[in-house]
Amino acid sequence: MAYDVTVEIPYESLDPLTIGSCDDPSMVYRDTISVRIPQKNLWAYIKPNEPMPIRDVTAAAASALERPFSGPKFSQLIGPDKSLAIIIDNQFRPTPASKLLPAILDAVEKHGVKKACVICANGKVFPMSEKDTEMKVGRENLERMQRMGIPFYQNDDPRNPDKYVFIGKSSRGTPVWLNRHVAEADVTLSCGQAQANHWGYGGGGKLILPGVVSDETIESNHGAFVLSPETTYGSMAGPMRSDIDEVATMCGLTCTLNSVLDTKGAPAFINFGTHPEAHREAINVFNRVYAYRRPMGGPADIAICGVFAPTDHLFFHTGWGCMSADMVLKDGGDMIYCSPSPGVKTHLGDFPGLALFDLMKPYMPPSQANIERLHRDIYNRQVQMWAGCIWAPIYEVMSRKNLTIVTLEENLGMAKDIGMTAVTELQPAFDAALAKHGPDAKVVILPFARYQMPTDAIRMPAAKPFSLAAE
């Protein structure tokens, strides 16, 4: 067979040292993996045209706070008579909180805010350790917060009713209990990353739900909507993301400071403004860079996906791109997902690269009958959807596509035990898929699959006139 093209696929994971999770240099992977493909079979190789990263993130954040996309300046929202809750995302999200917080703290100090707090949007993820917190928030910021009397909290006990205030029910029936520290604030600011994901998009209101709400609220939203056919990549109008934004409005999310990060984790865009308008504009910016026109003549027979820093140490995070690649791969096609997934060490123990995917083992192999059983178990609350919101959609894709994970050898045993196909070499996996689909097979390369989706998948809510009172 004549191979005319050699393609380099990102095969990376974030250096865990940068999130304070691990001191083992052997856990660092910044690499590529290559595959040789016949030119006639290379249907599409889709790469984004990324902008230059922002040089001074703190200065850009300060500028954004006083030049809002929508609504008042941050300085007009805060003051001595207004309490403030600043919500940041957790250790498994790459938003550079340590570089955003100085701009916010400057404004808090300048405008005499007497009562403020910073809270981590853990959702149901285990809380950050002291080291994680220092890496995420920044030692200088923590010391400054202490001097200013600004406490740091985490949403670390979502099953404790004493820590939450009942807000009401969303129009879709989600009961909402909000963390007391947020509920008691006059002004709430979220600092997150705007990006595509299998729920629609991340950031914005998502720092409220699942970030700082109770277990019951998270499970109600995730269990009801994550497996809806309308909950997909690019769908801001789907039921899950729409419910999230409605709940965030109910909870009084005043404004958002949004970052669009490039595929190396560097901020390329920052904006600020009222919820939900500013976040949706950040999503528009993200889409202009990472969404792509669906290639003509599809769908593909084979999709090869790469993974990239940041937070690519677990397939639980890297595997989101299975749902985006699904959009351009035929049923019965082969999805080859290149993810080293070296695992991560935390203060609560070690997590292997396929952590939490063992939860799908009782439903293997993927089949219609097992999918029906899974839906029943979700309805009966026998499956926790804070984790199921990741593995269950991938499981559903696996019921229609042939998924092969190219990964580290240490993950092969767990993959076999679960019933997932995993190998250590890309070229033999591709050769086998090409032999299966024949000499005219169409191959698509999605090097940054977790960010990428077709433009015709984008569905945004209808625009509405801006009104601060409505928020």
C-alpha cells in the first residue's frame, strides 16, 4: 500500500505540576503521534486558524472589566454597600484564575467592597487540596485575599443541606439549591472558560450549575437532559445548557468574565459583561476559531482524533471529542482516539487514565438492550450523572461506532476489563480500519476534537433585548 501523507496528531496531556496534582516528572506528556495515510483517502484534515495569545492576561482582564460587552462596568456594580461572590472553576479546568483575580481584587480594593468571597465551583468533584488551591488561585492572591479579609470557599459538601438555600424550580422542573455563600451575595461574578463541549458549551452559567449547587440540583439537571438528542456539541439551545442558564439567572448570576483558551491553554480572548450575553459573545468568538464547515461528500469512514493540553490527563476529560467526531463519522465507522491518559495523583489517591469508565462495565457491550437498561437505571437514580454525563454519551457513541483508544500501555488492562478496545500504536489501528472499509475509505483528521464541531451543529438561543433588570 502506498502511503503518501504523514500526519502528526497531538498526543499530549497537561503537566500535572501546573495544577498541583503530581510531583512525578514521568507523568508529563507533550508529544505527537504520527500516522501514514494514502493521499486519496485523506478526505479532510481540519485545523483551526488560532489567534495569537494575549501577552498580559491580568491587564486584559482589567480592561474587560471596565469595557463590558453588555451592561454596566464592573466598577458600577460593586461598592461599599454591595457584597460580592467571585466564582472560579476547579482544578480540572484550565482557566487562569491566578492571572484574572489580580484585576478583580484591584477593583474590589479600589471601590471599597467590604464583604467579598472567592468560591471554587467544584460541583461534585472532590475539593482542591492546599497545593491545588495555591496553583489555581496563586500564592500572592491568597495572601492578598487574607490581608483584605476575603475568604476562600469550595463547594465541597454538596449533600449537606445546611450549606444550601432553596431558590425554586426551573421551568424544566429542576429544583435549585444554591450554596449559601453565593446566595447571600448582592453581586455574583463567574470566571470561566468558554468552549464547546458535549453539553453544548462550558463556562458562564455552568459555574453556577453544576459549580455551586447541591447534589440534588446537579443530578436533576444532568439526569434529565444529558442524553437528550438535543444535548449536543454546539447546542446552546439544547435542554441541558438552556436549563443551566435559566438556573444561573434564578440564582442571580450578575456578570461573567470569560476566557477563550487556545489549544496550548493560553488565553486568546477575554471579555466581561452581564449574564448570559457576555458568555454567548465569547462562545461566538470560540466558534469563529474552532467550528468548521462540514466537508462535502461525507460522512467519513474513519476519524482520527488527537488530544491536547490542558487537563488531558484522564480520558474522562479527553474523550469529550468522541461526541464531536460522531457528527462527521458514519454509523459503523471507526473512531481512533489518540489519548495517552497518564492518570493523575491527588491528595485523595491516584486516578488511572480510564478512571470512572469502569462505571460503564455493567452495561457492556454497548447494545440497544443495554442502552435501555441504562436509561432505566438513570431514571431510577441508580446511576450518578455527575460522572455519567461524561461516560454515558461516549457509551452511546460506542453503540454505533467502533471506538479504539490509542493510549499508554498501563491503561490496556483496565480497558480490557471494562470491555473497551485500547492499543498502544496508531499505525496498526489505522491500517486495520482502512482494510475493513476498503480502498475508497474516507478519513477525517480532527487534531483537536474536543474543541471542534461542524458549524451547522451550532444552535444558539434567539437573541433578546438586553435588560439588567431582567437579570
